[in-house]
Amino acid sequence: MDANVDKDVDQLLNENFAGRVVRKDLTKLIKEGANVPVYVPVYVLEYLLGMYCASNDEAVIQEGLANVKRVLAENYVRPDEAEKVKSLVRERGSYKVIDRVQVRLNEKKDRYEATFSNLGIKDAEISSSVIKKYEKLLVGGIWVIATLSYYFDEGQKTSPYSVSLLKPIQMPNMNMQELFDGRKKFSKDEWINALIRSIGMEPTALEEHVRWHLLARMIPFVENNYNVCELGPRGTGKSHIYKECSPNSILISGGQTTVANLFYNMSTRRIGLVGLWDIVAFDEVAGISFKDKDGVQIMKDYMASGSFARGREQMEASASMVFVGNINQSVESLVKTSHLLAPFP
């Protein structure tokens, strides 16, 4: 594949997907200029850039950048400014925040309670209708733009905080026919370059086998039950795409999990991560362990058949499993001394 056959991919994208194209270098400008911590996923920033900077007009982009920086400065919650934001919610009655939110059911009070990661609020009341709409809130949590309200009454035993509006930071509903029609205007090589550029890599600077390798990392996003293992040297970006580039994948750091969290919780009768995410990725594969003895066997069964049994029920799910691990020596010496899958527990 010759990267130089590229008719300007940027131009093609803007012609065929007007209003949906975001310049990747803008995320770096935002992170540097808006004092945003590194653990904020890139897709959160791209969501905001897509709202204000989806254009190839430099004037529109500059105006949009100013708007994104303003939104982040006003609404993104930094952990060290949590008390200031709580005060704003109290004094104004309601306030919009950008944060990662997870929800749990409080059985004693028969209500759902939201935990805001950076804000430190753990018991904000949230409507069950929101939970039905966005079940991922219950498993792993998601980044959202939420409007928090504050109401306190003397003698009140519940939290004064409640979530009045919540909008997940994710792709809006995609018109697939529009995508197919736009794809026809690209050659195969141009489309591959566009896909690689979509994860923040510059294809013209990469050799052909590297481009195919990066594409292979994306297969689990579009194929159901497509399981992948990637082992390699440290710091080579193996887990980056599963953590930063899509709101539809979840990365489990350290490999510690439970059968209830991953597959099915028999006490709440809710399906776990495999039923709610496109990809469940495990970082540091050497550390994978289950508190339940049958965890590994259930995982093997699921990867082989796309289904698993819990209690009396047989369930199916479509999430792909991705295992990412580090090797501490070169492939050549690893093959000579042991085998390629040595990092697995």
C-alpha cells in the first residue's frame, strides 16, 4: 500500500462527512491550554470539538476552540476544585458538570444513587428512567455532561444532591447509509488512512505492516465475540485505543474482576460488562485473577461460544475480549527460553 497515493484525505473527509470531522491535533491544544488532566479520554475532548469545531474553516475552528476551552473551564470538574463546584451547585440551585459517573441501587432507600468520580459526591439521587436508558451507568460508569441540582430541607435524611439532566458523552446515532455512501468516494488505501488517522496516528509516517497492525486492533470494535491477545514491549500504545478512542469499550486495569461484574450478578439479576460494552479489555494480562474459582472456566466458555451459564440461566452476549500484556525481553529470546504466551497467568 502506498501512502502517497493519498488524494488529500482531510479534503475527502470534509467533502463527504461535512460537520463530522475533527482535527486530531486540536485535542493536544485543548489538553495543553485548558489544564485538562491526562486521564480524561481523548473521545471526551473530541465530543466537545465535534460540537464546536467540525469544520475546515480556520476562523470557525478558532472560535470553536475558544468555546470548548470555556466549557471545560466552567464545567469540567478537577478533583482539587471539587468543593468549589459543590458550592456553585448549592448557591445557584443547579449547575452543569462534566465528570465520570457510576450508579448503584441503594436497596435500603429504594433509589438509585450516582457517584461522581472527580466531584466526590457518592449519593446524588438519579431517576430510574435515566438508568433504563443508559445501563452502562451501572457497570463501569461513563463520562457524562450532567446537571446537578441542590435542595436541602431541615431534617432531610437523603442527600441534597440530585441529577436533573444527564447526557452521555458518546457518538450520536450513526446514519449507516450515509457512512456507506461516503465510503464509496474513497479508494481502499484512502479509507485505511482515514481509519488510522481516526485513532490519532499519521498513516503517511508508518510502514505498511504497521498500518495493518493498527487496523487489526480495531477489529473487535466491529466484530462480535472477536477475541484478541496482544503481547509486546512496554509503552508501545497497546491499550491506548481501548481506553482513549471509543466510549463503547472498557479497559480493566490490573486484570482484577469478579464473575458478577464481568458476566452476571445473581443477586441483582443484571448482566455484567460483556452485555453492555462492545469490548472488555484487560490491561496487564499477567495480573488477571478472579475472586471466584469458576471465573476462568466461565471466561473460556464465553470466548469459545459467546454464551455462559449462571445459576439456571444460559445467557448470550456479543462483547469481544481483548488481552493486553507486556513481555520483558525480545521476542527472539522469549521463544528460545520459553514460549510467546509466557506472560499469561
